[in-house]
Amino acid sequence: MVNFMALDPETLQQLLDTVRRFVRERLVPLEAQVSEEDEVPGEIIEEMRELGLFGLSIPEEYGGLGLSMFEEVLTVQELGWTSPAFRSVFGTNVGIGSQGIVIDGTPEQKTYWLPKLASGETIASFALTEPEAGSDAGSLRTSARRDGDNYVLNGTKRYITNAPHAGIFTLMARTNPDEPGARGVSAFIVERDTPGLSVGKHDRKMGQQGAHTADVVLEDCVVPAGNIIGGTAGQGFKTAMKVLDRGRLHMGAISVGIAERLIDECVRYASERQQFGKPIGEFQLVQAMLADSRTEAYAARTMVADAATRFDAGENIATEAACCKYYATEMVGRVADRAVQIFGGAGYMAEYPIERFYRDVRLLRIYEGTSQIQQIVIARNMMRDAAQN
Amino acid sequence: MKLLVPVKRVIDYNVKVRVKSDNTGVETSNVKMSMNPFDEIAVEEAVRMREAGSADEIIAVSLGVQQCQETIRTALAMGADRGVHVKTDQELQPLAVAKLLKALVEKESPDLVILGKQAIDDDSNQTGQMLAALLDWPQGTFASGIELSDGKAKVIREVDGGLETIEINTPAVISTDLRLNEPRYASLPNIMKAKKKPIDEMSPEDLGVDIGPRLTTLKVEEPPKREAGVMVESVAELVDKLKNEAKVI
């Protein structure tokens, strides 16, 4: 799949300016409230729909914006300027929830679902993780037993982002019980109101309040065979991996955005906060922290842009995507930690946004592939490439 | 009903403006520019009129350098139907703008011109009034409410000490105040579609207008720096200073 840059520079700039303005004028002022109430206000979700955020990555012919990966990461970096809980509202429609259908769906699946996902009418979740299958996703146990023209699904999915709001799930289940590994897995589109499907209560989390995750339980849940993404059983894991490649760049971009926000907070605080008769930003030990954060955020921004550009040119960027996700999410963890340090006592207090971001970014190193899984992907690819040459 | 909405490209309201070192003006190179916020309100009002069915065409106009087209694109993304760009690199003063707009009004014959009451760069607050005078049209300035009916417009005006409601005949010029509405964000799909809407480009010469300046800028300076305050010992001293030094009570 080759995507060339869709937008001319002025239109892209205008799009980014609009997102930036929306983020700073509408979302940033609500951060504390959303964190407190564990809820993104309905009118904000409506504004996100009107703005078109749900359709960023869905092709124009299905009512989305059809952004290239490069354009998507620039947009997501702007969205990173605020609490990641806001991004989560439409994040699964842009990323893991919709992309399976975008990449591998049949024409009928695309025509039926993508316009609903692009407009935000339907929220799509991605259901891969299970109580016993996290990083070892290939070992998932949710079963899909063939029964005539249908499959009967049984199992439990865990920590599923947006599950309480989802209209559909891109759900991975084992269609071939004799194949214990990844090849026995298929990706299904499962509708929320399918009998036998229930969603558990919101999980209580360390951070990202306002973004909701829950268990999804399937008990003799009957799904038509036609709901297998792409129509062919056994391709689910391949679909999931393609989705996650793109998602890794998205995660890299959000990390860059948050890091830049934190750096901005740090610089302002370091200019204002006086100790020993001068702003703390004039002390070299504080300067070292600022410089390290800036340098690492810049490195991550550059990595993500490079990998996205190469993705758009049709290159296989599985290794680079893992590098971006690994480096950028670890980077924002360090930046957030330094931010707490620069803010000192104030960084530990809930009155400033720093401690909230510190908790929020912790998740980035875990979901959509832990840092350790990224390391393994990178190194395995290196060894495989070396063996082929 | 046809609406003409002039939009000005100005330094973005979030930018901290800096005076050029030779005091001839303000620094505009590498500075973020966007649509004058009062004009944004005018575009929003026009789009609402069309949505309500009382208008059927919105023309966004901008006068000045090539990049004014970006400002027109913003208006198109918000919902204007087409754009007109009168291109010139010369400085445009309010009278020149009013003359150019008059020429465009004669060309396009709109029923209403809606524009910001002033631009946040020079704060002149003259263009709308000059345009109404040149056209010999009624004007409703500082509008915080507009109601259209057949051949008439009821305009609520923000005046010192309250609100004034007037009724004027159309065609007319209406200038918008801050509280008229809250402009929408152009949606991302509309930003992309705006690229396909037409923008007519012309020069002041094409319109036969002399845009020569009538005013000369002698000097531009930063506002004086705020001086440090003084601590007073007692209420009596404060009252004395307010009365005799500041002379405010």
C-alpha cells in the first residue's frame, strides 16, 4: 500500500493550526475537570465529531480525512499537547479499532462500517488482550467455534480501551483450536448488542482518567462468518500486526506531543520560580534537565517523522515502528520524571498538571506492545535480516 | 441574499507583538498570522444566516499580499462559498480598503456587507463606516445581534452604557462586535474541501482604485513599561496618594 502525501503544505498547516487551537482553547482548560470527574464532557465529544477527529485515518471515500501516516503523526503530536484521555475518545477509531477494517476489510465491511467510524457515530474498540494473553498475544484463548454460517464465541477480553462506549469490537478469537499459535486466530467485527456479549465495569486506573477500559465477556456469542475481517479465517494475527505497526507510530507521536507540552511547562516554571535570588532555569543542573528533555523529544519527533514518511512511501517499517514506539514512550517517561524534579514539591502536588501527566504517560510504555516486546521485535528483525543477507 | 464578508490577515492574537528596532512598524517576518478575530465573527454570522436560509451566497474578500489567500481559505473552510483576493504588496489604509470594497460591492452587488468592527492590528475602526459612506448605504456598527427580514435588518448595537436597537434598510453595512457569536472551528474535512472552492484574483488597478496612502506613520513605539508599585503605610496615605498624586478620586 503506497500513500503519497495527500495535502498541500498550506492545507496541512491550516489543519494543524485548527487542531492546535481546538486543543489549547477547548481541551487544555478542561484537563483538571476530566481527571477529577473521570469523564470527557459530552459536548466536547460532539465537537470532536464535528471537527472530524474520528476520521483522521479513514479514507476520504468513506467519509474520513484519509491522512497519510506523516500527516497523521503531525496531527497526533498536536493532540499530545493535552491529557491523553481526550485522544482516547477518538483514538481507537483512528487507530487500532478501525484500521483492521481499513487495511484488510472486505469492500462490504468497509462500505458499511467505515463511514460510521469516520463520523464518530460508532466507536470501535480493539479486543486482543486477555487475562492470560498479554504480551504473548498469540496464545489467546477466546474461542470461535464454527456453527453453520456462524461462529460461536466464548472467552474474556481484558483492559479493552473504550469498551464501555464501543459500538463494535475488532476482536481476535481462535477459529482453529488445533493451531495453538498465531495462525489459528481470526479477527472478527463483533457488534456491541450481540446477545452473549457483555462489558464489565470501568477499570480503576493509575492515570488517564476520562479514558475508560473494561473487560469484554463473550458467552456463546453468535457472530456471522461474514464478520471475519477480510472474509478469510486464520488471517487475524497478520491483521493485528499490521494494525499495530501503524499504531506504534501513532503512539510515538502522542509521546512526542506530551513531551513537548511538559517541556513547555518546565521552561515556564524554570523562568518564574526563584531560588537563591534567581530563576531556577539559570542553574546549570536544572538546565541540564531541560536540555536532555529537549534533545530527546527532538530525537523522537525526528524518528517518528522519518518512519512515517517511509511508511507512506510503501517501505516495510516494522523495525522502525518498534524503535519509535520504544524510544518515544520511554523518552516521555524520562521527560515527565524530570518535569516532576524541576517542579520540585509543586511537581508532586495535584494542583499542577505535572503529576497527572507523570501518571498518564506511564501507560504509554505498556499498551500496544510493552517496551520489552518492542525490544524483542527490533532485535529479532535485526537477526532475521542478518541471516537473510 | 448575497453576503460579502471582508476578512483581514493580521498577526495572530496569541503572538506577543514586537516593535521593529528602527521604529517604523512591528515585526511581521516569521510571525504567525491569522484572520482578524472580529472578521471571524462576521464570517460565522454570515454562515449562520445561510444555515438559517436567509442567505444563499457568501463571498469572502481579502485585500493585500499573496498570503491573504490563506485567510480567505479559512473563511471558505468555515463555510463561505467563494473568495476574492485583491492582491497588492502596498500598505493599505482604511480609506483605500473602503474604496476597494466599494468597487467590489459594485461588481458583486451583495445585499449585505458584514465585517469586523475593527482589526486587532491597527484598531482603526474606520473601514465599515467609510464603506457605508462611500456607498451611501445605511450602517449598523458594533452589532451584537442581527435579525434579517424583508429588505430590513434589525441590529442590536453595543454602545456606551448599554444596547441600542436600530432598524436599517438593506443593502447595508454591518460591523460585528465581540458578543455577536462564538465562531466555530472549521472542521477538518471542510478545510480540505476549501481547497476546491474558487478564489478570484485581481489587482487594485483592475478595480480602478487609487490605493495611495493618505497617512504617514512617523514612529511606532512599545507602550511604556509598567513601573514598580509603592507600598503605603496606611489607608489615609493611600487616599491621599489617590487624591493628590494619581488624581483619580
